[in-house]
Amino acid sequence: MTRQTRRRLMDRKIVELLRGGMGLNAVTRTLHVGKCRIRRLRAQALAAGYITAEGRPGAAAMPPYPEALFPELEDRRSRQGSDASDLLDPQRFWIEERLKIGWHAVSVYEELPVAGITRSSFYRYLARHKLSRLGEEYRGAVTEILHKPGEALLVDWGKLCSVREPETGRKRTLWHFTGVLGHSRLLMVRLVWGNDVATTLKVIESMFREIGGVPLRITSDNPKCFALVASKYEPILNPAYERFAAHFGTVIECLPPRDPEKKGKVERPIPYVRRLFEAHGEAWQGLEEAQEYIERKLGIANLRRHGTTLRKPAEVFEQEEKACLKSLPALAYEVEEWQEGMVRMDGHVRFANKYYSVDEQYRGKTVSVLADSRRVSIYWSGKLLEVHERVTDPNRSKSTKPQHMNPWEKAMRDDSIYRRRAAVLGSGVEAMVLALLKQGDGFVDTRKIWGILSLDKEYAAERIDSACARALELGLVGYRAVLNILRAEEERRVIEGHRRAVPAAKPAAGYKFLHSLSAYREQMSLFEKPEQEQGGRA
């Protein structure tokens, strides 16, 4: 920042405070500026119409930053000519033309059609003729982004250093997650080993606990832990981050990609945090010791005057911003697990070695799985697809909803229509139906099942149940086997019924080879008597 820019910035801050109704002594204490300068600027602001005599905003509007509020004093040295100026005057239109189409000043200097011009002479020529601002205005000067107290917490990741653990000798990357309050510029840092979703949400919550409240919004760029798909207009946010923000009642602001200037308040301190840690040394004594070290450094840094605001961030936070933060929620937030996974061809996505079902139209697509201790939620492109009860039974591997089941899986359910109808007829019928459902490698021939269930129109339920049990004992599964057993039993019953109904036929009289039964009984008695006598003697 040049001396001229620094002076313009301080003039603007003084006039803004005067427009806000602050008095001479208060501005002096706040910005640590001399009273003579403040009186001179107040007189100039009155003349320009920026403020009124009562210290209120005047009718004239202040020009946008970084334009000067008041006319600059002419540098009389600019009237003096030079050899470089005489050479560049004929090329002035050529220089302006290229600056207007977006060339940087150094590019214009490198392509100058005249020789013998030093770089310092060229830049003095641009400043003398006010051409240096021309290129900045075309490319779009970044104006200062002002935040109200409690309005925003700006966060960003950065690599701190590489650490070699003494126990294992393994080299690891140590990350720092940095947060800056937009109004007070209070700096907070957390040292972590990774930048996954769970770690990110935990450190943001710890920052909320440190400042004792919640800002209106969280401003960040677009890593995976914040946005699944970055966009200039509307990013697709990570559902875990969305639910975290909803719990604390804050708003998510993911900035457009490749536009770090919009969060320069946190981009600029990233190398500053590395500078704070450089005196720690290479000796590694654990993450807790490193965090304590950086906290001590931050305690000193937040009590120093900020280079832009010229105020101490810790004092500004305590006096102006802390009271404007929203209160923390009464219930603690349960950090949820998050991962991405592809839906398999069977309609299930894997999470924590368990499988959860979604609609078949999402097969082959990548979805986000978010889970707490009780529920598992599945998202696709920011849309909630399904919510399952989390599977905790070690003997169970899948959670499949009825509408996601295949036809044969639906049929094998305990409450399927086939098993309900079969249970009415008996346990044997239900066992036969279940055996039919397990056949076919996914194809269920329901005609066989309905054939067995429709037998109750001709046969009693007890007979159908017995026939099904008999068929299963014989290893026969199917409608035809049960029907054949029923028919065989029916034929046997008919034959036995006929035998009981028809009396024994009498022998025809006069037939020479036919004897009556009494003759046979007499002959049998002759053989029985000797056996009885022998038994008596014994």
C-alpha cells in the first residue's frame, strides 16, 4: 500500500466516523489521529457537503473507494519535463489504448515501441498523467468489503507445515483452519491433521464456543466439506454442512470459484499464521502443544493494531461485536458422518460396511450419505432421496425398503399376500409357498402358488396342509405334486368307502370245488389242538 493510498484511506475513515455523529475527541481516541488533521478534514467535508454543521450526513454522497474525497494538491514537480516524457508523449494514445483493453502496466512497458525508457521513468509518466488508474478501473478495482458487527465469520484452510512424528518417523501434513470475524478482524486458528467434513464442523463449532455466539453467516470458498459442486450462481452444498448451519441458525455463503478477493480478510492472514508458527521449531511434541503455542501467538496478535483498521481486534470484538452475535443453541450438535458412494446395480449404496436402498433410477450415480447414531440419510445433487434407520445389528447387512424390493424379495416378505393366504390354510402350505418363492433365481412362477392356494375350492384346508407337508417330505415342490397327492388320497377314500358299503358275496351253491367256511374252520381246529396239548405238558 502506497503512502498516498494509506492517506486517502485514513481520510475516508475519519469522514465516515464524523458522518456517523462521532465527536473530535472520540475520533482521536479511535483512530489515534491528531486533532489538527481531523479539524482540517471536517472543514473540507463541510465545504464538500459530506457532513452538516450538526455532524450529520450531508446532501453530497461520498465517491466510491478508492477515489480521493478531496482534490489532491498539485505536485509542482510534474510541470518539469524530462527526456523520457518527450519520448512517451507521442505514444500516449497507444499506451491509453492498451490500458483500456485490460493490459497491465508492466505489459505495456515491455511492448513499448520506443527504446531508452527505464521502468521508473515509465511509471512516473503514468502517475503524472493519471494513467495508472486507467488500467485498474478497467480490470475492476476491489473495493473494501465492510461487515457489520456479528455479520460474518470468514474461514479458510491452509497448509501449515510438514511434521515428522518421533515415534513412527512418518512425515505428515499439519493443516490450520483459520477464521476471521469480518468486523473486528479477530483471528482464530485450529491445528488439525485433516480437512474432512467431521473435523471441519468440529472446529467451526469450537470457534463458536470461543467467541460465545454465532455470526449471521459463514463465508468460505468451495471445498468438498462445504460444497459438493461449486458454482458462480448457486452451488450444491454439502448436506452435512447445511444441517450444521441449520442447527446453529447461521447462513452459508460459498463464494464463486476463482474469486478469492471476496474473502481477502481471511486469505491475507494465511501466510501470517505460518509466520506466527515459524519460531516453534522443528521439534514436535504433539498436536496439543502446537495448538497451545499458536494460541499464545494469537493472543499477542489480536492485541496489536490491525494494519487496515488501525484498531486492536480483541478490543473491537469485546466492545462492539460480541454483543451482536446470536446466542448458542441449547442443545449440542451431534457431528454426523458423511461420505460419497455409488449406487450399485442392486439399488443399494454402501456405508460403514452396511447397505441401504434407493430407487432404481439412481443406479450407477454418485450420492452423498449422511448418518448419525440413529438414522442414515441419502442425498443426490442436494435432494434428499431416502432416510433409513441405521443398521446396528451385526448379523444384518442390508436395509431395504418395501418399495425398493425386487418382485421375488417382496414375495418372500413375512407380510406378503402369498404368505398371508398360505398361513390361513396351514403351516405346511406356508412352507410349500416359501419353497416355491425361493426357486427360480429371482423368477417367481406365481401360477404354481395361486394353484395351490385355489385348491381350497375343492378340498378342505386340513387335507391341503397335509398334502403339502407330505410333498415336502418326498422332496417334491409344486402345484402338480400337491394335486397328485390329494387325488391319490381321494381315490383311496373312495375305494375304502365302497368296501364298507358292499357286503361279502356268498359262494354259489352246487359248485364242486367250492367249500363253505365252516369246513375250513374244522380243519384249522385239528391243527390247533395238538399244539395246546404240547404246551400243557411242558
